[in-house]
Amino acid sequence: MGSAPDILFVAGSQVDLQWVLPAYERAVARGMRCAFAGPGLVVPDGACYVDITVHLLRFVRARIMVTATSGLTANRMPRGSVRRVAVPHSLVSLHMVYPAGTFDGYTDVFCCGEHHRAEIEAMNRHAGVTDRRPLLVGYGKFERLATTRPDGPPRTDGRMHVLIGPSWGAGNILEIMGGPLFARLLAEGYRVTLRPHPSFFIYGDAQITPLVHACRDHPLFTLENSVEESRALWDADMMIADYSGFAMEFAFIRERPVLYVDVPPKVLNPGWRELGPTPLELSVRERIGLVVPAELEDVVSGLRHLAHDPAQWAEQIRRERVRDWVNFGRFGEVCAGELSRMLNDRRQ
């Protein structure tokens, strides 16, 4: 690779790459020397790339490391990196959904919104950390999703189109409601798209197979692979979710409400309450949609309520987005600006 790059973008998988690509594009446009590292990645044409397992990253040289891959411990980070930057790959909380210690070893966290900054500040106080900076930068997903937006108006046959996006892990809406939910919605005449979390496709999950087998021949049912496509994001009228970060993306991008099924929250850090902040995925639900019990009648009733006038939610959702997704649509430029300042600070 020659001399060490200014910025090394690290991804443990192809999925993780999408969150940093807008930053890479703008950093290159500003003249920064950038490279990618990770196993089996498909990187932009002409990009410098080191095909390497994350276990060997410590042997790669770079001034600044940037990654959206969680679980990268400090002893695996490139040696000699002056700044080590975490880019959250979801709008959900950093202190409840991720295990304790996930963001140890980083010098900077590029926060998606005010909630992330409050969470990192709380982690710093709790652990006595003074050299980890929470920076309000934004979230790069919109810039990537915007490139997948279909030309022309959404497909429509006069039916209400419902996107169902279950989160990964135990207690999601597929596990709790499963087949009966889909059967009921299809019987009610809704066009239904199932778009599970990418981990369902990467790691495999027995919850999808029987459901798809039962619904695959129904003309109103579609299974969308969230690793490869995002058409339903642009086509759907409403979304049913549990605690998926994609539900917030749908609401903030489309300015349409989400019907939240009240299932147990996803908790990977049992000690999150000691830190203080209420996780966004718990507090935001009633500000960008409705919360209903995990009962078929309640779900159907909730959809009918939202379908009456989904556009009335737009202004309220925009106000919420200002706090939770800063620099909306400008992540790449803002991120590149912060990286440029880090480089200049180092050179002075």
C-alpha cells in the first residue's frame, strides 16, 4: 500500500461499508489519502484496499481509523492511529442495544443525534474517561439510500402498502406474532413487504423460512432482502416495527408514521439504567407513530387509524428528526470536515 493513508475506513463486512461510503467520497474529494481494510469487501473503483481479517488490523498503518463495525476491540485497532473514530450504524441507543465496553478504545464517536452525544457523555462520566469525544456529525444512511430511490412515483394498485421490519434477536415481532400477523394483513387486503434486519440473511434464521413458505405464493406478499435492496422504503405507506433502527429511518426519510408493536426491548447492556439517558428507541415511538399491544386486533386497528391521514404526522416527524438525525443528508460533507480538522490538528 506504500505510505500510510490519512484515513483508513475499516469494515468487518460489506454491510458495514455502506455507513462510511459518503464520508470516503467527500474525504477523497477534499484530497485526503484514503484506503479501505476488511475481509472480502467490494470497494469503489480505484480505491486503495487491504483485504485483511479484522484480527490483523493492528498491523495496518494509518493516521486515522474510521469504522462502523461494532465489537472492534482496542487491541485490534491499527497501531499508531492517532484518532480512532466510531461511526454508529443505527439511530438506536449506544448504551442499551450494544454490550458494555463496545465503544472503549475509540477517541471519537460521530454521533447521529443529540441522544448519542448524551449517551457517550454518560459513558465517559461513568467510566471516568476524559479522552473520548462525542461529535455531532449525523448518519450516512440517507445518502446511500437516496441512490436506491426508484425513478418515478411509487407502485400502487390502490391498496395500502405495509412494510414490516423486525429487528434482530429474541422477542422480535416475527417471533411473537409471526404467521398469524401476515395472514391477517393479507386477508385484510394490505400489500405486505417483509424486510427483516440484515442479520436474518447474513446469519440465517428459522423464523423466516416457514413464514415465507406460507406466504410466497400470495400475490400481495413480498420478501425484501435488506442487504441488497430498499425498494419498500420508498413504496410503503406505513411501517410495522418493534425496536428496529430502520423504523426511525423510514419515519425520518418518508415523513410517515410507524406502528410500533410493544414487545420486550432489545437489551445487550443490562446496566444501561446506571448511565441515565432513556434510549431513543423507547422514547421516540409515540412521537413518530403509535404503540399497540402485540395482539392482532390492536395491530389492525392501529393501521386503520394511521391510514386515515398519515400525512398529518409529517411536521411532527420533521421536528423530531432535527434532534435525532442531525445534518440530515449532509453526513458525508460534515464527516469529511471533522476528519480534515483531525488531520490538521495532528500536523500542527
